Amino acid sequence: MTRIALLSTAALVSLSLAACAVGPKAPDARLPLEASGAFISQDAQATTSAPARDDWWRLYSDPALDVLVQQALVENNSIEVAAQNLRQVRAVLGEVRTGLLPSTQTSASYQRGRPSGSST
């Protein structure tokens, strides 16, 4: 090995080892043992046996959502109609998604010929 190659290798190894050096140990994170805040309550129930409200969407106070839900209730007055409308929307959505995918076309042809005896 030449002297330059040996020095380069030694310098590279030294720099690599120096890059792996770790600084001082970071202190352990001290997490609180108990949660605190206005949202925490010991007697709060996560679930209830009461049925959901019939107008649950009104909790959001969104006029656009109100219009959409009312339209859905008018146009889907039975389970069969709702299921058919859902199938129709899924079919349209599938067609729209297909248009977003790349498309390719391939073609192949073959032609065989023989030169005629009169050609030069």
C-alpha cells in the first residue's frame, strides 16, 4: 500500500469513529404519573345504554350537513332504495377512479412476403 493510501485510510477510519461518538447522556424524561386537565373526570362514562339521538347531525350545527342529511332522508325512504342508490354511487365512483389510472395500448403485426421472380 502506498503511503497516501495508508494515510487516507487511517484518516477515514478516525473520522468514522469520531462521527460515531455520542455526546453526554440525555436525562430521562419524567412523565406525570396521573393525567390532569379539565377533560379528565373519574365519574365520566365512555358509553351509555341510551339510544343515539335521531337528529345526531344537528350536534355539529352545520347547515350544509343539515341539507345533505335531509336530502338523503327524502331520497332514501326505504332500505331497498338506499341500497340501490349506494350501489349506483359506488359504480359511478369506480368509473371515475378508473379514469385516474394510467392506460396503455399495445399492438402487434406480422407480414410475410416473398420476392417475385421478376423483380431485380
